[in-house]
Amino acid sequence: MAAVLTELARAGFQIILATHSLFLLKELHILAQREKQPARYFALFAGENGATQVETKDDFIQLEHVAALDAELTQTFDFEDALDQDYAGDS
């Protein structure tokens, strides 16, 4: 999917994508760098007063607020807990 989106961008299409997939974000970043395609990254987050804030960068690595990373870490920890519960009685 990332390769197709990169090709569409190269053909002149403006791509707007929202995802919580860190894998997809990293793949799009790699392809944008490799193909020298400009990309703009936006991160939405709750500010100090609870209002939605927007962070914008031209480089994914420079984003300070990456909800996909938080979501992926939460999923990883939940998965490890589930595995621990599944195999707790197997020792």
C-alpha cells in the first residue's frame, strides 16, 4: 500500500492519510526519502488545557507526538500480557 501511495504522489496526487500503524508510517517515510518525494506529517495531541493541538513536520523522525507509537506499545504490552496468561499454567 505504501508503494502505491508513493507512486500516486509521484504522479501528482495529493495523499491525505490517517493511520495508527507505525509500520505504515515508517514505510511511507522510507519511500519518501528514497524517492525524494516531499511529505508533510501531522500529529494531533491533547494540549495542557485539553484542547487538540497540531504538530507539523516535514520529517517523521522530528515529530514529538506520535500516537501510533503509543498505540503500538500499548498493543505490544497487551499482547505480552495475553501470552503470559495463556502459558502461565504450562510450566
